[in-house]
Amino acid sequence: MVDTRTSLIGSRAVLLLVDCPFDLAYPERIWAVAEAAVCWDDVREAVTGMTNLTLLLDQVPSDLDALTAQLTE
């Protein structure tokens, strides 16, 4: 992916922002990450946007850096 930022929304939601052009390839990648993420432990729901992904979690993430790495692989 291109430049990304990850931040918490409250205590159990994570927002991944992708700094990318409005090109269909980028949302397709975000959709694929969202599809994979809903199978991860502690992910309740994945909500996609054109250039972002919000994960709603079952628990407060213990390691935001590891989650960020998993999202951007």
C-alpha cells in the first residue's frame, strides 16, 4: 500500500487511512484487507470507505503497532 496512518477511535475501533489517489485499485485492496480482517481474532466488523478501513474490535487492542503491521502487509 501507499502511505497509511492508523489511529484509535475510542478504545475498540481502529481507523486505517490510506493516502492514495481515487483509483479503483486502492479501494479493491482495502476491500480485500477488510474481507481478511473479519476472520481475525477480536475483529467484530470491518467497515470500508474509498480510502479508509475501520475495524470494530471485541477488545481494546493490546499492540496497535502489530495490528497496523498486519493491516498494511
